[in-house]
Amino acid sequence: MRKATITIHLPDDSMSNALSLHSVSDAARANIRRPSTLDPEALGFMCGLEIHQQLSTGKLHSRMPSKLFDIGIDEIPTDWQRRERRLRASQGESGRIDVAARFEAKRKRSFVYVQSPNSGLIELDEAPPLSHDKEAVDAALTISAMMNAKPLPYLQAMRKTVVDGSNTSGFQRTTLISTKGSIETPAGSVGIDVICLEEDSARKLDTQSTNSGDVVIYTLDRLGVPLIEIATAPDVKTPEHAKETALALGMLLRDTRMVRRGLGSIRQDLNVSLACGDRVEIKGCQDLDWIPQIIRLEMARQIHMFLLANELREEAGLPPLPSDRRDDNKPIENRVSRAAISRIPMVLHDVTNQFTNSHSTMIERSLASGSSVIATILPGFSGRLGCKEPDEEGSQLPRLGRELASAAKLAGVAGIFHSDELPAYGITNDEVNSLKESLEIQESDAFVLCVAPEWQANLALEAVIERSRMAYHRIPQEVRNVVIRKGSPEDGTTTAMRPLPGGARMYPETDIPIRSLDEEHWESISSNLPLTRLERIERLQSYDVSDNQIEAIIGGELDDILVAAADGSQFGTPSFSAKSMASALLDNTRNEIAEGIERDETEVPWSVLTISLYACENGIITREGIVPMARIFLSEGPSSLEISFKDRLEWFEKRANDEGFTPADNSAIEEAVDAILIDRSEFVSERGMGAIGPLMGMVMAKLGGAADGKAVSQILKEKITKIMEE
């Protein structure tokens, strides 16, 4: 093959900074094999992020609680109702059927929706939605103000078409809140194009395959949970800068104290393009540490597909693909498209009889269940589909075969076989040669097999043919998904999910009234912004709390509670030691109280914890009595609305005496310590200060638990020290 010189220019066409890749077998392939060495600037790299963060409010349009149920397909309660639906492709307002919707209809999928306790008629799309949740709107406005974004005077809910069944209505409701904001990162300012408020989708539990089509099972607990969507401008300079930007956005969102925490509550999507490629949206970037790797592998993929396109064009005598997508010539691309269709006809072959005696376990099992083996020929593609091979950094090299498999899987099949990787999977060389002979496959041709129910195999291979024709062009704009294995990215590679949607998929939601935003409300929001992380750290540094405690308390979003307790400003308790409150918060004392009386932690008022701690700090109850006394008070004690703090404290004092949690005075502790030390003198001589721990239990037992552990420890320490000095 004649070697070509391919030049990838910067977006400004600066020849001085252009990167020359000499032939498909030299520098280009070397760079692809080492993705970390790719130069973003020279390659015309562009990147922006989309952040989706769940808010900790009620559902956006149904007034249902946003409680999520951590259950799998085998754990669904029997009393949760199920509803089965199908989606059909219909003409939109333009009079045309969306291509994605048309493809979805061919997949013959049905959807089962499991109705969780926090889902009703609105989630089932059997009742009209309600107006926007006020708290969710205020949260979105707060985030907008923190990013200096400009709010819209009117908030109009829009319908965004969704065809995968994850929304019972067939669309997602989205409201544009603000535009033209920014956020600071270590590498500079990143613009915020839009901030939206939208509904989260239903959560997929399982996909069950049948001969008549897949059955996808969703649970409705997550459907309608408010999401804040933040889309940045393409200001991200490098893959590493993308990670920094995601981290900065995540920290700002957490500063609001209005967002959910935990796995799956925040999702990062990446929009990536090179000059020689096109915009691709990558979903499934849960772990920030993986973001640079995912981006660099996408850069390598775009270069690989660009080089492959020019190989195919050169062989077919077609004009080369320009190194910058802005230089694409539509008439030329139309010509190439016609040539690709001519070279790769939409022809499928039923070759089931060729494999009736196959010893391939996968094929045997599939044929036994009524599947067929369908084949298609890809002329001129031999050796271009590729086999699974790692790059020099351990990730899979990009290859066309994987792109074809992704396209096929959209039809619901498990995968495909292709000639570049055969013989393998139990398919013998004799079977491969026999197939080539019967189909008259030339040496330069490739073939693809799909084993599935006939209708499904046909649909999958039609997608394979369409994807093969695309190989003559620049990569398609599409949505891709990070390959996940056992809950984590496999190696940072991605697979195709669906075409990248256009603006036409959105249209006004007529069931929700437009909401106006008055200047007074916006001023109230923007003038009362939450503290930043730095401000919270500085605030806690004024209290008697260690740096480690500060880090843990802010990480747990507990600093407001600590400050309120220490200052005595909120829970009806006079101020007391911040150190004591910090220890109680980090020891999960509130949860310990709840567990003893079979209540949820949120059902234990902070005032119950603070008065128990105050009573301990002031010598009314022992430290060991904090949890049991709080439980008794919560179950039997007087309400703070009924009596004064003084009277509640007196209740504590009387009940502590009844329950045996009144602290012993120091004289009683000293007497008990002296008696134990005399009895265990040899043990003390042998262990020294190491005897304190074992002796603590003995002293506490002798005092019947009516002693402060801190006081016992201090007295033991003083007396053992004196013994050792004698």
C-alpha cells in the first residue's frame, strides 16, 4: 500500500504547531500505543463537562419523597406493583420519526416498571405533573449565584425525548435556570454555559432476553428525583484539567449542603473532540481519577478512526478526509457515502446450516434455543477489524471490530464474531474456510457472524453494516459509555450507546405553568450564599477541635451542628465543649441512640444528644450514661416545648440516679482505685502505665458503673505514676 502523509492541524490552522503523523504504520500508531504522550494542543483538543447532581429535596414534579431503595431484582417486595409498557415510534412535531426512536421500535423491547412506595400516578405517567418543587428551584438558583451565572426571568419546563424506556412518559422534563457563569480551577477559569434543573430517570434493575425481544425492568424510586445539570464551556485545556474541573464543581456543589451524597448521586459526562475527529459525549465517569485516562483513550480512538478512514478512501480512490473537520466538503462526503453504500451492500446470509455440527459451546447452546447464524460480508475490510490487543499502557487499543460489536449490541445481542479474530470461541479453521468458500469471500474481505433469533441477528448486522459504512468518514457524533467491570472502569475504554441527540428533541412542557423569577427572590438567594469549604475550616479552627476532626466533620457535613451546639444557639442547650460535641458526632453517637430504640437516626433530635452531652459535661450523668439516658429521655422524657431547659436537666439528674448513671465523687473513685492497686500491686509493678487499661474495667465494675471514665483514667494515671517514682 502506498504510504500517505497525514497532517492534523490546530483549530486555528497554525502550521507551526501542527502534528504530522507519517503513515498509518509509523508515528501515528506509536502515539496511539502510548496515549499519555498525545499532545492535546497540537491535536486541536476540545473538552467540556456535564455534571448531573441529585438534590436532597423532594421529587421535582410529584411532591413524593426522594427516598431511594437499595434493592436488586431479587429483593423486590411482593406488594410492589408492576406495570408493563411498550414504546412505539411516532411522528414528532416535524412530521418525521426520530431515527433513534425508529431503531428502538425495531428492538421489540418491552418495559416493566416496579412501583416503589415513593412513586404514584405522576411517576407512572397517569396523572399530570405538578409545578416545580420550591426547594429544588432555590437550590438551583443558589448554585447559579455561586457560579455568578445569570438567571432567566421565566422558568419554562421542557420535554426532552427519551427512547430507552427509562422515563415512563417517553421524555425527561428539563428547565433552564441560568446561563453564562464560571468556576475557578487551578488551570484557570472555566465557563458555565447552562445550569438546568431536571428529573432523574428510573433505575434499571435487569434485562431479560426472550425470543420475542428483551424485557427491561425499572424501579420508579429514582424517577423524578431533582437533578442539577451543569454544562461547562469547552474551556478544559487538558485531560488532567478535566479532572480538576470536575473536582472543583463537585466541591462547590457540596458547599451548598443541598445535594445528595453517596454512590451514584453525582455523574460526570465528558464532551471530547479532536480536530481530526468530532464531538463525543462519554457517560459513566463516576471515579474522578479515571477521567484523564478515559479522555486520552478517546483521543487515541479518534486518531485511529481518522487514519482508518483515509486508508479506506485511498484504497477506493476517494479524496482523503481533511485533518480538520471544519474543512469537510459536503459534496465530497456525499460522494464518499454513496461509494461506501455501493462497496458494502446491505446483504445478509443465513448460514445456520454451516454450523449445525459445530462444537462451539456458544453456537451449540444458541442453536438449541432456536437461534440462527446470520452473516454479512465487508468487502476490503480484512485485517482492519482488529483483535483485542493492549497498548503499551495496558488499555485496549482502538479497533473497528469493537465499534461494530457496540453497534450490534444496541440490538440486544450479546456480541458478534468477525473474521479477524477467527478461528476462536470454538469455531474451527475448517469452519471458517468452509464459510468463506460457500459465500465466495475474497482474501481482502472480512465477514461478521451474529448468532441470535433471526429478527434480532438481522437487526444487529444491519447496524454493523451501517457502522462499517461510517468507517469511510469522520467518527460520528455519538453518546458513548465507559466499559464497567465489577463496578469499576475496565481500562478506561468506551462503547457506543446512541447517536448524539440534537436540539429538536426538546419541546415545551404544556402541563407545567411557567414560573417567573422576581428580582427580590434572586437578591435574597444571592445575598445569603452558603459558606465555602475554606470558610468552614476557618470557622472551626476557632474552636477546641483538632485538624483531623475538622476534616472529618466537614467531610460529614456536620460543622453547622457542632457550631450550633457549642454556641448554644439552636438546640435549647447552653454552650458546652466543642471537643465533646465533635467526639460525639464522629463516634456516631446519634445513630447509636437510634439503634437502641429501633428508630431512624433522623428521628433523634439534635437537642436530645446535646442535653445528654451537657449533662455529662456538668457532672450530672456519667459518660457511659450518655446513650442510655438519651434513649430514655427520647422515649419517656418531657418535650422541650413543655418545660424549660432547667426542668429538663432536673429530670436528667433524677432519672440518672434511678438508673445508676450518677457519677461517683472523686473520693469514692480514689477509694476504689486504692483498693484495686493494693490488690494488684504485682501487676502494676510488672506493667507500669500499661496497667491502666485493664485496671479501668476493674474500677468501673467496683463502682457499679457510677463513675466518669475520664476521671477514673486520670486518677489511675496519677497514682500509678506516683508508685513508679517511689
